[in-house]
Amino acid sequence: MVESPQLTLATDRASKRKEEKRKRLLAAARKLFVSKGYHETRPQDIAKEADVAHGTFYSHYMDKREIFMEFASAAQEDLHSYVQARIPDVDSFEEYIRNSLTAIQEFAEQNPGLLRSALVDTKVFDPTDSSSKELRSRFAAGFISRLKDARLNGELYEDIDPDLIGHAMMGLIQFSAPMAYRKGQSRQEYVDHLSRFLTRALVKSPKTV
């Protein structure tokens, strides 16, 4: 049976309205999760912020956890794309770290409160989630690759474990960046502090080389 043009048009309009409401819900969730946090945000708060009926929330998402997972995954993708696009070809591990940290801080400044969500391990909220592992591993892969290269070039200590340290660096950034912001440190101060710390911990001194 062939659908009439009128029925097809009505279906398309309904689909567009549904997609628009989903986008509004996700935008509202992003705003509230960043400003109030996960635990203080309720589905009815998200619906109210999106200017839709409370029941509309549940026609798009099963619960608060599901919309948070979508929000966190989008934040991780945004951070990964932003940082990767701003890391130039550099000669030393220290330069790479400085450029990476600068890009991460720029992202945090342009998207207040989003960095912690972008680096969160979503398995805390959903033990069955695999997207977080994939995204976090992909983000850490840049650190791990540079660590391996720097170790092969004799820049780092030989007993450095690139995989372990690469993921550890993500946790360090996740928790230190918000602290630097609360302390009122400038981007340059934060980058200098963390670069010195990582360089002194990982890079051989001239006497050691």
C-alpha cells in the first residue's frame, strides 16, 4: 500500500518535532549537569528547562542515567576533536605535553564545567557501557603514543609504562584542572605547573642521558 503525500508529510513533520524535542532535552541536560551536577538534576528539571512536558522526557529517554550517558559521550567527543586539532608536530615530549594541556585548558575555558564530564568514566553510572572505554582509550592513545616514542628516543626513563602512565595522565588532568580553576590560577600557570611535574617525573635529566 502506497502512502499518500499528505500522510508522508505529516509523518516527516512529526519526526522532525520529535527530534527537535530530543535536542532540546539534551541541551537542557547539558546545562543542568554542568551547573548542578548529576545527583542534583532530576528528569523533571530537564523537562522544565527544555520547556516540554514531564512525560515527554520519558518518550525519549528511559531515565536520567541514559540522557547523562548521551551527554557525557558527546562531551568526550567534543574534547577529543578539539584537542587533536590543536596539537602541532613537535620535537620533544615536553612540548607535546605543553600543547596538549594548553588545548585542554582552552576547551575548559570555552566550555565552563564541561571538562570533568568529558573525562568522567561513564561506567560509574552504567557498568555495561562500552563507549566510555573506547573514547577514553582513544583520548589516552595520544599520550601513550608520545610516551612510547619518547621512551624509544631515550627521552624518558626506560622503566616507564606508557599505557599505565597515559591513562594516569588523564586522571591527573581530570582532577587537577578544576582545582586550578577554583584556586584562580591562569591557564599558563596551570600548564607550567603540570608540565614541570610530568617532565620532572618522566623525562631524563641531562646528567642521566
